[in-house]
Amino acid sequence: MTIEVAQKLIDEWINTTGVRYFNELTNTALLMEEVGEVARIMARKYGEQSYKKSDEDINLGDEMADVLFVLMCLANQCDINLQEALIKNLEKKTNRDGTRHLNNPKLK
């Protein structure tokens, strides 16, 4: 599935099952909430934070999908094609950082 197709599927879902989009400010707050849930899992799985009983059944992939879902909702609301934006962003990073990281001794 392409990013463009995913944005269209989400738009269809929102307009049928979800009734309508939450406003942009609400979706921004929801995005931060979902990113926080990913951070919580990362801190426990890969960091030094201890798991709680309520953390045992949390699925990292599902939480990342929640982040992607809300991000795509915001992109739809702001009329942004994320597939095109990502391609342009990678081009920008390649032009800007093409050799910068090769010379970083911390990455060797």
C-alpha cells in the first residue's frame, strides 16, 4: 500500500465509520498522545524503565499505527500529500546531509 492510498483509505473510513474528522487542534493533541504511548513502550522495552502490569499486553506496532493514522488524518485535513512530502523531504536530507554523517566518528 502506498502512503497516498493509505491517506485515501483513512479519509474514506473517517467519512463513513468515523463520521467526521476531529478538528486540527484536537488531532494534534491526539497525535502527541499517541507519540507518548510509543515513547512509553520504547522506554520500557529498550530503555531502563520497568514494565507495569498494565504494560504487558501493549503492542508497539499497533501504537505506531495509531501515530500514523492520526498523522494521516492531519495531512488530509491540511491538504498535504504525505507521499510527495516524504519524497521531497528525503531529497532535501540527501542534499543537505549526503556526506555529513559519513565523517561523524560517533557513527563508526
